[in-house]
Amino acid sequence: SGLLPIAVLVVCEIVVSALMVKSGKFRRLICGRPIVVINNGKVDQKEMRRLRLTTEDLFEDLRQKDVFSIEDVAYAIVETNGKLSVIKKPDKETPVNGALGIILPDTG
């Protein structure tokens, strides 16, 4: 008696997955789309309300990405999986060895 509901759920999962691969519109309907919450250092309050995201939650996510000032952010995007992607302004990025022209020896 328990196999039938399990089989129905498995079939539904396979059908929905196949539809998401075939149709971009269906995928956007089910998964949503990424939303920009910070644009050039300015917080978009309308999108924050739509996502039900508080400024405290936003600042917490930014701190986890090693960003401590909103002015350092070019874009912050809430992805469809709920994670925050942060793109810093070019002058606020931490330089890497390659950008500085430093060649480190290979330590194996």
C-alpha cells in the first residue's frame, strides 16, 4: 500500500525534471529568477520586501562574503537557490598574485 504513493512521487519528479530541461518558461515558473538586491551600492527596498529579506539578513550574508560596506558592492544578487552572489566594485577587489605580477614558487 505504500509503494503506490512512492511511485507517483517518483513519476511526478521525473516529469517535472524533464519539463524543466525542455522548457525555459516552465523552469522560470518553478524555480524563479535571480533578483538584484544591491545595484551599484544602493539597496533595492522593493525587491527586498518582495523577497521578505531584512537588512539584517542582507548584512549577515554580505559579512559571510567578506564585504563590510555596501558601498564596496557593485551588485548583490539573490540566486534561485536562495544564496547571495556578491560582485565587488573593481577598485574594492582584493588583488591576487597574478594581478600584481607576483610569481610564487610551486611547493608541490
